[in-house]
Amino acid sequence: MRKLKEFIIEKLILLCGLASILFVALIFLFLLKEGLALFKTILPKDFLFGHKWYPISEPALFGILPLILGSFLVTAGAAVISVPIGVACAVYIAEVAPAKLKEILKAGIELLAAIPSVVLGFIGMVTLVPWVKTLFHLPTGLTALSGSIMLAFMAMPTIVSIAEDALYSVPKTYKEGALALGATHWQAIWRVMLPAAGSGILAAVMLGIGRVIGETMAVMMITGNSAVMPASILEPVRTLTATVAAEMGEAVVGSEHYFALFAVGIVLFVISFFINVTADLSLHRKK
Amino acid sequence: MRNSLRTQKIAFFFLLLATLLIVVPVGLIILIIIQKGWPALSWQFLSDIPRQGMRAGGIFPAIVGTVYLVSGAIIFALPIGLAAAIYLSEYAQDNFLTRLIKLSIVNLAGVPSVVYGLFGLALFVVFCKFGASILSGSLTLGIMILPLIITASREALGSVPDTFREVSLSLGASRWQTIRHIVLPNAVPGILTGTILGLGRAAGETAPILFTVAAFYLPQLPHSIFDQAMALPYHLYVISTQVPNVDEKIRYGTALVLLVIVLAMNLVAIIIRYRLRQRKKW
């Protein structure tokens, strides 16, 4: 009797263990189920490379190139800002900061990770957006640049914590060897620690970028949401995520527009899948 | 040598500067929200329904909706997540299947939140015909926080020393008895920490509930899990972008309530973790 009970429990546990595989598969399947319906009427080429996203005009046009470029522009801007600052912060926390300060700084970074993105979006709207507007004398502060700054900020916890772990996992002997040879602390960090932690830092950067591409609410609130081919970082843009979030509420279930938004979802899923798998590989190669 | 020491000084100064560039704005953001949101807080604001097209009144239905959603998410995600963690930590061998499970968890954690929204819409709202409801929203949020709960629980289970298991097994206890009576009780604080962090995450997310549950405005509270509900993060989004001329005080007040709920949960988790570290006997 007891054996039977345990047998059942252990099978249930195995089943729950498999649940994550099931959910990833389900997410992908349901995106495909709804998204691929679009390609009965529209060529994949026109979808990916079309210059015009006019989902509700007659005839509707579903070219997501402006959205891809919008996402790319905002993400590239965020990466340029967040990678150097984030890695520098990780080095400071892992190597330079005194023990007490280290705890405070880590708590601060954790705090940032906890703030909901809609709150950050709101704060960005009332502080950052007017600031960008006056600084660059623009007609509106809702620009790709504002989005980049906000997203860079939101990517920091990911980049800092993973890069910090990568630095900790460099064997102590490396650093001691460098110091024994007469290197200064900074030389040991710059020439020995950073290269040794390279693959971990790369993973940190990639996961940070993954976070930025997938971010929705803040980016929808502060990038201005104009689905046109972006010409500069000081103009309003619209990202893939913001398009889905902003338009799905109005799309009729089963309409072309509905299918098109799911097709955008497929693109997002595939991008995040590649980023996560590559980051995971580069984290594991280290060991 | 003096030259390289000067380089070091300059380099460390820039490292400090970068750190301050992150930490100072975090402090400022929280201070601004507290300072500007505090005057809006009152018993009426917390207990009244929104009035005059959400330009006055309170946010009670949104708070209630968020509580329902978060409870539903955790009821769904905790048993599955915990069992999955037990599987990975106690049963799984180092084989292809385990590798695949781990990769799936990494991917679940990385799926953009708005894609969870699409998935919830396609599976729960349309395919299962739950409609836009608390049930659909809770399940969507539950799947979203699953990786967080699995990872935290697994860490907690893994930190129970192997000697505990060996002693229990050598006394004739079965594998499940060992897990149930020895491993789990010792891992509870860690599991609790992960669960609370999951709660905080679910309370703050907006994109997954956009099309699965969130109502723009509902004057009454939901009656069953098949009703739509308002939710705090969506309400904040609505009054800051969709409704013109909302008093700034109300916006900041809503942001403050949401922030306090989320940060309070994180604080509780941090305290549990801290006390756990102090008390650890092994």
C-alpha cells in the first residue's frame, strides 16, 4: 500500500518536472496556431520586410520592418548605455566596494529589479520625457532615446548580478598570481579578472539585452508609439512588444489583425529563445 | 609604479561613478513616488471605487483584483513549481531529459511578458473558453512565475546537506519519506522566499493581464473567477496614458500603493532569507 502511494507521488513529481517543457511547447504551439494563419493571405517576405504597418486601413498592410527597427534602435541604444555602466558597477561591487557598502549597493540593485515596469514607465513619463524634450529642443520627449535610457536602467539588475557572479567564479589564484607579480589591483582586474570572466559577462550582456527586447509597458509608455520607419533616435518609434500590447485590445479574435499580432509574438518568442539558449550555453561553457 | 597607481585611482573613480549612476536614480525614483504619492493616500482612496471617469474616488476594486490574481497565480504555480524543484533536486539524473527541463526553465524565464499575454489569450481565453476572467489571468501569471519558484525552491532543497538524507535513508526511511519529513521542512524558508518573490512579480506585471483579465473600469467587485477584474498595474497604466486630465496626485498615489505592495513582499523575502542565514545550523 505504502509502495503504491509512493509510486503515485513519484510519478506526479516527475509529471510536474516535465511541466516546464510542456509550457514552453504550449506557448510555441499556440503562437504558431494563431500566428501562422496570417500567412494564408500574406507572404512571409511582405510581413518581415514590408515598410508599412497599417493594420486597420483598407486594404490592411502588415509590414513589421518599422517595428523591428524600432525594437532594434531602442535596444541598441539601451545596450550602449547599460553594458559599460552595468559591467563597471559589477566590478565595483565584486572587487572594490568595502563589505558594508557592498550589501547596501546590492540591496539597491535588487530594489530596482523589484520595481514594476509600469511604475518605471510612469516615472519615465513624468521625469525623463520632459527632460529629453527640453534638452534636445524636440517637439515631443516621447522618443527612442527616452526608451533607451529607461530600458538601460531596467536591464541593469540583470547585467550587474550575472556579471558579478561571473567575477566571483574566477579562481582566487588568478588574482593572487597577478598581484604577486607586482600588478596593481586595477591591473589584475583589467588584464586578468575581466578576460577570465569573459563568457559569464557575455551571458550577462545577452540576458540584459533579452530583458530589453521583451520589455513592454515602460517602452509603450515612453517611446511615443509611432509605427513608422525610424529615422533618428530622437524621434518617436514603436517596438514589437508595444505594438502587440497596444493593439491586441482592439483586434477582433480571428481577424487578420489578430493573426498578425500573434505572428509578431512568434518573432519575439524566437528572438528571446535564441538569446536565452546562447546565453545559457556561454554560461555553461565556463564550467 | 606611481603611474599605474594613478591609473588605478582614476579607474576606481569611474567604477564608483557608474555604480552611483544606477543606485542614486533608484533612490530618487522611490523618494519621488513617496513624496508625491503620500498626500493622495487616505482611507477613502484605498476603500472607494474610482469616480468621475477615474479622476476622483479610490482604487479599491483594483487592489482587490490584484489580490485575487496574485492568489490564483500562486495556488496554481506553487504546487507545480515545488514538485518540479523536488524532481530536479532529488530525483533527476544527469541526462538529456534533465538538460531539456533546465533549458525549458531558462526559456520560460526569458519569454517576454507580452508573449505570455498572447499565450494566455490564445489558450485560456479563446481555446479553453474561460473568457477574459480572473481564472485566465491567474493561470497566465502562474505560468510566468513558475521558473522563479522552481529556481528558488531548487536552491533551497539543494542547500539541505546530503548527510541529512543519508542518515534518514540509513534508518530505513524510503526516498519519499526522507523528502517529506527531512528535506522539505529544512527547505521551507528558502521556498517561502521564492514564493513571496513570485507574488511580488505577479502583482507588478501588466502585459500578461492586458488581454486575459484586466478591465478598464468596473464599478463593482468581481463575483466569481469567471469575472473580469481591475488590477493595480493596469489601472496605473490606464490613468497615466489613456485617461486625460487625471490629477497627478491620484497617479502618484496609485503608483505608491503598487510600489508599497511589491516592495513589502520583497522586504519580507529579504528578512526571511537574512534570518535563515543567521539560524543555519549546518
